[in-house]
Amino acid sequence: MPALSSENTPQYQLHAPNRPLDVDCMLFLIILGKILLNILTLGMRRKTTNQNFMDYFCISLALIDLFLLVNISIISYFRDFVILGIRFTRYHICLLTQLASLIYGFLHYPVFLIAYIDYCLSFSKIAKLSSKCQRLFYLSVVSLIWIAVLAYILGDPTIYQSLEAHGVSYQCPSYVSSQSYWLSVSMMMVLAGAFITSWSEVLTLIQAVRITSYMNETILYFPFSPHCSYTGNAKKTLASKLTVCFLGTWLPFVLLQAVMLFLSVQMPAYIEMNIPWLYFVNSFLIAIVCWFNCHKVYLKDSVFPVDPFVNWKCCFIPLMIHHLEQTEKPISVIIC
């Protein structure tokens, strides 16, 4: 089968096995494992009433994975059958997997950008939509992204011809997206920079931080100084708090990303695009947006982004008393 060359498709690298590959059982188990991981991640997230783009996209990804698994199962079971004049064989399993890899591989940058814009708008003074309008808007955006990427993939002559030629091939090459690689590299560099520039504050916070309960939620209690201002030092302190909160939840995932980058591990795009990765990126985006818009947290009408896995409010709320669970009066939001 004509492979996608690096000249025509710079987004991807081709990894073809050295011998014929029986993809039926292996792909079924891989997609099944991914679906179970998606369900576990969605079940572990914090339940909130806030709506955002990333939640809707994660649900759509879980549905697409389920759709892919069902189609692989049907083709694997019947092997050779005809529907509406179209003949399906076991080679279409690899064809569907390649198509999914190409689509998933193109989605990292658009999803990252749209999620960032969505969180930036949550800090703006733009009139908020009603719950139904928000739901319709996010559903429309998510659907448009999937349709646009699919249209681009099928509209590219090189990619389309390569997918068509798969019917006469005995190999099933897997495509590795460069978007996820560079996104991961960028995130690791930002995290390393944040830790290096405020390493003393991070170490001090790690030594002083304690876990407590506030308003029926488990949060991190940071030491609070009453002398706070909009100075560069205040933003540096905030960066250290955000770093501690982020690593407190996602440290295993950060270490995994670092090991994979160091060893140059290449994963097919249909595996790389998963819900744990998306929520990891989601927490990173919220931390970045909170740092850049820290002055807007003072606004009473601002909507603080809700992270399903990290409670970022503990970076902004000064908890002054010892018995936090007994606090009933609301306390002011101060950046320190």
C-alpha cells in the first residue's frame, strides 16, 4: 500500500510492521481498553453544573470510540458481507483505524485552542448564555470540529488515495500525530519553567501545605500572608501555588509524559487522543488562564472555571482560621 510520505503529510509519521498483522483481536482489545479508561475517567471527575467545551468534546470522543469498537466487532464477526451494495471485509478494520488515527491526530491543536478561548471568555464581561443555549452552542461547535476534520481528511487527495489503496495491502500501518508530541513538549517546558523560576516558593509551599476540608470539599491549605498586591512577586507566588495544585493531581501523568518524550515513544493517534490526556490538557489550560487573568478573579461577576479534577479556588481563597469546616460566612477572594 502506498504509505503517506512525510513530504505530503508533515503532521504524521508512519510506522509499519515488518510482517502481516492480524488486527482483529489486537485492535478490539486496544479500543476496548481505551473505552474502559474513558468510562473510568468520566466517572471519577467532579460533578458540576458548569458547562464547558472540553466536557462536551470528551463525551463526543467516548461516543466515537464506542462507535469504532462496534464497527470493528461487527466486521470481525461477519468477516465478509455486503450492506447497501458495499462489500466489507477484514481489511476495513484497518481502514477504519487509519481513518480514526488521521482524524484524532488533527484534533489536538483545534481542541486546545478552542478550549483556551472558551476559558478566556468565562473571565470576560460578555453576557452569559442560558443553559440551553450553552448546551446547543457547545454541541454545535463539537459537531462542526468533527465534520470539518473529517472533510479535510477525505478531501486531501494523497490521504484519500492512500486509504483506498489499503484494500490490496497485507499490512496495517499506524499513524503518529506530531501535534500531540509538540503539545506535550510545550506543556513540559512551561511546567519546567514555572518550577525553575519559583522553585524556592514551590518547595516552601510543599513543606507548609496541608490537606483539609472546606465546604464539603477536600482542598489544599496554603499559608496566607495578609500583605497581598498586584505585584510581580504576587504573580510569582500564584504561579507556585498553581504548580503545586497541578502536580498534586497530575504528577504521575507528568512523569509518564516525560518518560515517553525522553524515550521517544511513538503511539498511534487513535490511542493518544484519550479522555485522561484531554483532562490533563484541560487542567493545564485552566492554570494558564487563571494566571494570566488573576486580576479578574476579584470581579464578583466573573465565572471561575471549574476543573473536574483540580480545585483551583484554593490558590485564591485565603483560609485564615484553623477549623475551616466550621466556616459559614463567605470570605473574600484575594490573590496572594
